[in-house]
Amino acid sequence: MLFRSGDVLMKQQDYSGAAEAFQNFLSLLNKPGNHKFQRHATHYKARLEEARDHLSSIEKMVVELSKPRVRGVAPPQVNVHVNFDTGSAKINSHSKAWKQCRDMAAAIREVFKIPDYRNSQIRVDGHTDSVGTAAYNKTLSEQRAQSVKNVLVKNFNVPANRLIAKGWGEKKPLTNNET
């Protein structure tokens, strides 16, 4: 059935194919005689939106990462804020952070297909707040960057030699540390 192929394609991270399969399934529901499957409509409308959200997120990252390089200007970057629990560098496979890594990996793989970026490297930056000692925060930020890199490499097939993990500690906070 089309809806099952959509689920399979989602697991394979083929969001375009999944969206098409879900859309086709939902179109079939509107045809006469298919009322018995109507109970699935709400669920698969949500799955269609999920596939579209992934595509949108990935497309935005690809656009940002593949902007033309300008000499003397910082390289292209994408800010994806992967949040960790306080004092932790762990990414749970059912977390929002895991899903963000999955989308980042899809975008990175697409960018690496672009001729000008076939030999590029991507730096994964880790940050912390200012709670704790500077040395502790430096180590934690390095662990966080490495954790994201490990998930991208081990679970989403991004080449390890193309990623650099860099921890900034509390030197480059993403927010003002007042809260």
C-alpha cells in the first residue's frame, strides 16, 4: 500500500518520495469506495506534513551551506541549535536533537554532491553557558560537538574526515547567560 511505502521511505530519509507516497494515498482516500481507509487520513496528513517539514529544513540548510564563498569573508554556515540537558553531551535517538542531526546529515550529503563543495569540510561547533568552571565548560562543549559529529557519522553516513568538531566552552555563548 502507498501509505506503507511512505513510512518505509521516511525511515530511509527519502522525504520527497515519502511525501509523494503519502499525497497519493490521501488522494486515493477521496475516491468512491475507499471510505474504509478514511480513518487513516488524519494520521497520514500528519505524516505528509512531517515529510514536507524535513524537506523544507533540509532545503534551507543546503541553500545556506552552498552559498558562494567570498574571499576574506567567513565561510557559509548554518545555525542549528541542538540543545542538550544541563551538563550533558548525550543525544538520545528519540530526541529532537537526533531529528536535527538526521536533517543536517541529509543537507550535508547534498552539499557534498555540489562540485565546488566535493572536498569541503564542515565544522561542528559546541557551546555551553557560563555555569561551572571555564575548563569544565570547554571540555563539555568539545564533548557536545563530538557527540553531534558521532551521530552524523555513525548513524547518518556523513564521512568522518569531512567533519571537524570544535568546542568553544563559554568563550562564544549563543545567548547572554543571564537566564
